[in-house]
Amino acid sequence: IIRGTVTSNKMQKTIVVEVRRKVRHPLYEKYVSKRTKLYVHDEQNEGRIGDIVEVMSTRPLSAQKRWRLLRIVQRAQQA
């Protein structure tokens, strides 16, 4: 189970989730921030941009989708 932020919901039944993490550089021993973009299956189209969500890995659902939405942890603040 991974937690990330929704960055796009333009596709049907698919959201893009960005996962950020800190990794230690092997030579300079400085912490560098990295990000990963996951394509997540969202059956009810309930994810909105800015939401914090939990996703879990699953079987390949399409050419790029290997994750599915578990739950929305926190909704985005709407203006």
C-alpha cells in the first residue's frame, strides 16, 4: 500500500498519482527527493486533483495501469 497525491484525473476510470520519497545519494550521502508517477484504476471516478489517496498493486489492467485505488485519505481544499 502506497500513499500519494492525485495529479491528474482527465482519463476515464484512471487517475495519475505522484509518490514522493527521499533517497540517500550513494556517493555524496545527501538526501535527494525523487518522485514516481503511478497510473491508478479508479472505478467510480471519485479521485480529484490534490487528493491524498492510498493505492495498492494489482494485476496489469492495461498497458500502464498496475495499481488500484483503495481509499481517499484526505480531500483537496476547493476554492
